[in-house]
Amino acid sequence: MSAAVAAVGLAFTVAAILVTVAIVGLFLKLLLKLLLLPLLLVKWLVMSVVMLVVGPILFVVGVVLAAVFGLVLAVPLLPFLAVAAIVWMIVRANRPAVA
């Protein structure tokens, strides 16, 4: 009987210690976040200014890369385009004029 009472008492003690540690941890986490919030706001401000400078540069680089990749993919198709133009000119020349 006394062993069961001791086990229950030990369980309540462990639970109380865990709850206390959790509450202290949450309090410290909240305190740390409150202390670091101004630094977070400064970081957001600096990043927004940096993106105002870097954003247009990245846009121009993206447009240039898109044009380059488009040309790289289109150049192998140029012979087919030349053949299609020749066939179109031949077919167009053979039609009688409509008066």
C-alpha cells in the first residue's frame, strides 16, 4: 500500500516538475521573441530595400535568359522554317490571279 502511495506521489512530483519546466520554457521563449522582435523588423526593412535594388536586376537577367533559351531552342528549327517558306512561295506563285 505504501509503495503505491509513493509511486503516485512520485508521479505527481514528476508531472509538477514537467509542467513547471514547460511554463518556464514558454516564458523564456516569449521573452526572447520580444527581445528579438526589433531585430526582425530591421531585417525585414533591410531586405525590402535590398530587393528594391536587386529585383529589377533579377528581372532583366531573367528576361535575357528567357530570350537566350528561346533562341537556343528555336535555332535548330530554322531549316524547317526555310523549307516551309520556300514551299509557301512556290504554292503562292502557282495560283492563278483572281480578277
